[in-house]
Amino acid sequence: MCRNLAVFQCHPGIGVWWCPAEELEDDNLSILDLENIILTGQITERQRDAQTREVKCIVAGVTLDGSSAEAVVKTGFTGKLIVITVYLC
């Protein structure tokens, strides 16, 4: 589970939670890259956790410089999007 979560508003009334910036910095990505991946990407796969039955989605999109990237996300119990990880393809 992510620690030190923070809220990022990409649209009025829709919150997105993400892991600390170190996750993004590992691949030299910014929060703007994450936003672009999610807003321009498509869900390519859905996975269900065997124990918790939670559904995680893989969103394939592009960063601001056009690089292919994916974000693994899930919907929290409050309806907010939780970003589990982001990586370049």
C-alpha cells in the first residue's frame, strides 16, 4: 500500500490519489505525464485480486513527450482513482 498519499485534482470534483513522487522520478516522469497517460490512454487489461477481489486496470497511454507508458490504477471505495504505479513501456 502506498504511504504519504496526496490528492491531485485533474477535473473539478474528481480526485486522483497517487504514490509519492519517487514512483514517477524512477522513470523521469512528472505528474503532468501521469495525467496525460490517464486522460489520453485506454484500459488495456483488467485484473482481479484473488484475495481482496479488487479490480485493477492497466491504462496504456503516452507521456507528454510521446513515450509509451502504462499506469496501474484502481477505484477506491470513495470513488476516487488510486494510482498504484506508473512505468514506461
